[in-house]
Amino acid sequence: MKLFKSTRYFLLCCIVSFTLLSGCTTPEPEQPKETVAIESLNHTDLISSYPNSVFYEIFVRAFYDSTGDGIGDINGMTSKLDYLQELGIEGIWLMPIHPSPSYHGYDVTDYYGVHPEYGTMDDFKTFLAAAHERDIKVIIDLVVNHSSIEHPFFKEAISSEDSQYRDWYIWAEEDTNLRDRGEWGQPFWHGEAPNNYFSVFWGGMPDFNFYNQEVRQEMINIGKYWLEEVGVDGFRLDAAKHIFPKDKDQNLVWWREFRQAMEEVKPDVFLVGEVWDLPQVAGPYLEDGLHSTFNFDLAEDILKAAMSERGGSLVTKLVRTLATFETFSADFVDSTFITNHDINRVMSELRRNESQARMAASLLLTLPGSPFIYYGEEIGMQGMKPDEHIREPMLWYEDGNGGQTTWIKPKYDTGSDAPSVEKQLEDPTSLLNHYKTMIYLRRSQPALLFGNITESPIQQQGVLAFKRIYNEEDLHVVHNLSKNEIEITLDDEVGEIVFATTEDYTNSNGVVTLPPYTTIIFGKTLN
């Protein structure tokens, strides 16, 4: 079992490789006291665990502009693949890249194309090849629930009741209750008679009629095209529980049909769905359907733990959730995250408390699952609803020049203290380098990648602790979430210290003293 004896040295080694890439210089790291030096990890040392991987969510429009028009593009993403590889990212999730009349792209007008503001299909294939050369997988948002109101299918369908595409959408009948509303109070019916059409989300996104076999086959054709002809590795499936809005069981049938068709052309395809609901609702989607769903409950619990500086029932709930999922699938992947493009950014929720943001990252990257990091979270970008301001330009450089997008005027992070990749690469103690350290740690320890999670006997205010067990590895992970120094009395069987985020802890006679906002991991080999 490969264990880290020198955590600060490990951190500095990570920083050295990171800063060399960026052209920055870092002085030779000073050997910390009472440590044993380890060699710097590189990517050949890290464990590749797809689809149990560290993913990075990108909103292309906001990420990196290679043309100077202010809009992020595909070639801009390609130019930043080295940054993502050095960060330790193993997979990328792209928000919609299809042509669309909306800035966000969730109302698609051509499922076989690339948004012209982002580039060409050749640009995208070049990006894919460059990502694959770096052992980075790419999944794209696939929005099959609805099209754009501007899609040619819908335009033709609404133009005539005799259209071949009329039955591809859902239309009101004489006895339809046009005042019917959805789960968050939104109207379902839009347009005017005789063309009142159904949409779960808003009038610009008419829902497809999945009772129509032609619709289902077209969605399968689209998926196969992107896997076979283009070469993506999978899909993030938007609004996965809304395919059949009035018949939840049919949702499950559809995703089984879709998975079977996708695995016929790509056996290792990864399908992760947005099922924003309770675990007992999300669980059935994993039974021969989706490979994974996003764990929204855990995201909320991670943020709550960091904010309150208390572990609460996070581990108990997670163990229960995973047990629920296991009743439906033996090989599911729990896709974990803290925030995404629909949720306020972590740093805003935590009121710019960077120590708490570090702890949130430490939790995400030591808990089981496949962690998804939203672009800019690694540098502590801020952002709150409306959605546009959760999706502000990625902050690359201190002066805002050279690739920074200007697709929207930022409301957050506009002052001299705004974070940037450039600034944080130069700072060994930055949030960015903390993310990198925790990602590298996770990717070096099989128990953190594949291990089960069990509760810890350590139950103390301000502490969140748990065990990760895999084969012969037994790791005991302890987070001091609080601003206070904490003493923890340990069992003799806990093992040796194999990792800590600081060297300033003490360990004497079975009592460990942890500084504020510290993570420490003990390890032993099971007999």
C-alpha cells in the first residue's frame, strides 16, 4: 500500500510540477521536520479510474476565448487541456455545444451540429483527440427531453396538424386543463389553440412525445452519432426524470432502452443523469438504465457541513443513500459535486470564507464517488442566481486579458482581490493548489477511489470522520471543520498518519491535536 509520509512535501511537489507548466518558478521546497521525502507524483503514477474519475464541468461560452470575440470556444478549451491535466482532471463534462438561440444552449436547434460561435465539428474532433491523448474522457450534455421552439421539427409540427412531425410533440386536447402546473409552480401549456403545446420548463422548450417510437429512435440515432462518428465518451443527460412527465415508470423503461443502444456501439459509454430528487427516486434509474446520477443531497450536505463547521449526519445519510442505490445496481457510480451551473457558487454561499471552501473541497475529494468540479470553483470564483451570474467568465489572468471571455459583464470578482489562475499558481497556499493536492491524493490511494465508506467511532463537535476500506487498505479520514484547534483521542488500531494538509499537528500518546480546518488520514493494512 503506497502511503504518504510527508504531506507538505507532497503538496510542494505538486506545486512544483504545476508552476513549471505555467512558466512560474518556485524555490526548492524546504524539507519539513520529521518527514520522509517522497518523489514527486506525475501522471504515470496516478491511478486512472474512469468512470470513477475526477470530472470538470465547463460552460464553453465562459471558459476561454481563442479568437478575441469575447465568446469562449472549442479551440480555447483545447489550449487549456494542459492546465486541466496538471490539475489532475480525468474527465470533462461540457454543457451544451449544439446550435441554439439561447446563450446556455439547452434549447437545441440541431442535434448533429456544433454551435458556430464555439467553432466547427473539426475543431471539436481536434479537441477530443487532444483530450484523449492526455487520457481525459469527454462527455457532452445531451438534451433529449425537449427541443428549441426554433428547431425545424417543431416549426413544421406547429405549422400544420398534418405535419409528419406533429406527433413528435405533445398537444392539448379539448379536455386538457390548460391551467395545469408543474412541481415548482410553472405552467405546462403554452401557445394558442389549436396549437397549445406542452413544456415542463418554459415555452421556448417544447417537450418531445416519447410515446412516439420515431422520437425514441431519433434520440438513439443522435446518441450513436456522437459516440461512433464524433467520438465522445458519454453523455450527461439533462432532465432525465421528465421524459415521460405523467408516467415515471416509462422514464425507467426509456433509459434502459437508451443504455442498451449506446452500449451496443460503445461498451464503456458513461451515462450520468440529472435526477434532482430523493435517493429513493433516483435509485431506480440505476437499474440497467443510467450508470450514474448526481447526488444532490450530498452536495447540500457538504456545503452545510462546511458552513456550519459541523459534520452532522452527512456520513450516516450517505451510507444510507449508497445502500439504497445498491439495491438497484451492483456497479453504479455516485456522481458527487458541491455546485454546478444551476446552483450558487460555493464561495458565495460561504461568504468568501476560503477556509470553509477548502474543507468543502477536502470532503468532496475524500468521499466515495466520481467528483465533478464546476469550472472556477478551484480558484474560488463567486456567483449567485440568476443563472447567468453563476456562469460568469473564467478568471485566468490578473489583468483580464489574453483569452478571458466577455460574454457577460461580471457582477462578481471584479475588484483587485478577484481570484485568477495566474495569481493562484504563484501561491503555494492557494485554493487552486489545495484542490490539486487533494485530487492527486485521491488518485494515488485505491481506498479513496474504490473503497466503501463506514462510520467512524470518532464523534466530536467540529469533526467529520469516516473510514474508507478497499481490499487490504483501511484509511481513517478525519476532518477538523472548525476554526478551533481540536484534540482527538485515537484507538490503538487506527494506524499511522499517512497524510495531513499541514505539518502543524501533534501526535502524542494516542492524542492528536489538529489545527483549525485540517484534514488528517490514518492508514493501516488489514490482515
